[in-house]
Amino acid sequence: MAEQKPMCIICAWRATCQKQFSLKAGQKCPDFVKDVTVKTEEDEEKQKEKEEKE
């Protein structure tokens, strides 16, 4: 399973963040929380498999 990097575009706080895109390359944002509504290809594949089993 590939882990996603903490990026502003998938952060739950992106709409209200004051630090957005201001961190330098390689810095990790201490406030980052992945937005669970943003799906990855892997999430979509798991959802399809689950639906097929039902």
C-alpha cells in the first residue's frame, strides 16, 4: 500500500488554512489531516470489490 504524502490539496483544513503552500520542500505541516472525502485509486478499487461482493 502506497502512503500518500501530506499535501495541501488533500488536507482537511485546506479551506481555512493560513499556511497553505507556504512550507518549503520537504517540510511537514504539523496541522495536516487527510481529508477522508478525497479518494485514491486504491480506495476506489476497494469500494468496487466491496460492492461486487454484496
